[in-house]
Amino acid sequence: MQKVLLLAFGLCLSAAAAQAQVDTVRASTLPPAQQAEKLYNSGVAKYNSKSYRAAIQDFDKALTLRPDFAKAFYNRATTRYELKEYQLAVQDYDQAIKLEATGFGNYFGRAQAQEALGKPAEADLDYGKTTEIKPDYAPAWYYRGALRFEKGDFAAAKSDFDQAIKVDPNYAYAYHDRASTQRKLGNFDAAIQDYTKALSLQPDFLPALLNRAAAKRRANDLKGALADYNAYLSKKQDSPTAFTNRGSTRYDAGDYKGAVEDFSKAIELDGSYAFAWNNRAAAYLKLEDYKKAAADAAKAIALNAQYAEAYMNRGHAREMLRDAPGACQDWQKAAELGLETGSSYAANSGCGAAE
């Protein structure tokens, strides 16, 4: 009897459980707007875990239930940006802006997508709109400044970087890019100051160290430039550009053997780096090793047939090797490529002006 009673009791529990299940289903039937919010939150969680396709599905469902859900359009756009679906992202940002014209993030996000699509003019307008709505949003000033830098409008770029720094005085990238703008404007001392500030905010910001070295070189602070190149190369030894630039600084300082060592290291890292081959040729000329100079310049020309300076250097080497016709040919080619000194050397050496 006990087993029967237990069975009966169990059956009653099962029936009760079944009834409770039905009641739970009824209780979970939410209005469409609340279902949309729940799906939206799920999409955000999936986005944060980098499950972008799954996030898109949730945002799709949320928008089916609530077509005027501006946040869902915005977040689906952001997700599509991560998936490199930039045109679809722009379309979603368009919808978000129609529904919420004062949301600065909608304009900023669309600007980023437009930039990714290679549409700098459209991106510039959207970054500008972002700064109008939220003037204290430093990234909008920074990214517009970067666009203007790429366009060659350095005065406007500097103005934008100024604003980014005013809004966020700890914005290391803004100091770095303002420094690069100052270099373009020929303000090397100001550039050095800004690179130094960027490094004080972010000591592991190696591009700032490399670029400060270049600015110091342009400011004729060769000792300071070498110190920065040394510091950079102590942390990163796989940069042919850094070795080439340090080699050029050593060349400027009269350390031609050191320059050859650096150019050789750059070539070892990248054998197709025509600039390093040509610079080593120039260093070999200073060391009066004319055969090596001619060979290196020839290699630079083989890599870049339009390299006027390489023709000049090979011309000098050939002159010292008593190959006057070859020297004339190279100087004339340099002149043909736009290097005026090629004409001068050709004329002074009796081989006539370049045609």
C-alpha cells in the first residue's frame, strides 16, 4: 500500500508540475516592447562576448518586434562595423539618426563606417556633427583631425588636435598626432614637446619615441635623436625603418661605418627596402669604397627604377671608378627624374645637360 500511496502522490506531483508549467508559460508572455528589450539586452551581451552573428540575430528580432527601437539600430550598426559590413552599418546608423537625431554616438559611429568605406568627406561631416552635439567628446575631434592630417590640411588638423587635448588633457594619441602635425608645419621644437608629453602619458608608446627621434634629427639635435633611436631599438629590433633612420642620423654625424652597420641591418630585415640600399651606397661613397657604392646604388635602382637619388649616387661611384660615360648616363637620368643637381653634375663633368 505504501508504494501505491507513493505512486499516487507522485502522480499528483506530476500533474501539479504540469499545471505549474502551463501557468509559467502564460506568465512569461511579455508585450512586444518588453520582448524587444529582452532580445536587445541579449544582443548586447553576445556582442560583448564577441558573438557578433548571434548578436545580429537578436537585434534583428528586437527590431521586428519594435521597428522604432533606435538603440537596437545603433547596436546592430556597431556589430556590423565589427564584422566589416560597413555599408550595412551606415544604413543602420541612418535609421538610428532618423529616430534619434540628437544621439552623438550615431554620428560618430557612422563617421567611422564612412571612413572605413573610403569616404573621408562624409566622415568629416559626421565627426563635425558629433562635435556640435557633444563638444566634450575628445575622440570626435581627434579622428577629424587625423582625417584632415591625411588630407594635408595641417592647420585644420592641429586645431582639431588642440580641441581634443583641451577636452582630454591625458589623450596621448592626440599629443602624438599633434606632434606629427607640428613636424609637417616645420615646428620641430613644438613637435618634440608633444611627443615627450605623449610618452609621459604612455611610456610604452614606441611610435612616439621613433617619431621624436626624427623630429630631433630635423632640429639638428643629432645626439638626442641617436639616444631616442637607441632606446627604441633596445625594445624593438625588427624595424628596418628604425635602423635606416638611425643610420641616416649616424651619417649626418659623420659616423659612416656606424651608418653602414645600420643600413646593413635594415637590408637584412627587408631586402626589398630600396631606401636602405641607396643610403648604404651614400655611406660607402664617404668611405671611398666605390665598388660597393656602385653595387648598392644599382640594387636600389633595380628595386625602384624611378629612384633619382640612387642614379646620382651610382653616377658618383662610376665617376670615381673612371667610368665617365656611365656616370654621365646616371646623372642625366637623375635629371630626367626631376633631380636638378643631375643636370649640374652632367654639365660640370663635360657630358652635357640632360634633355
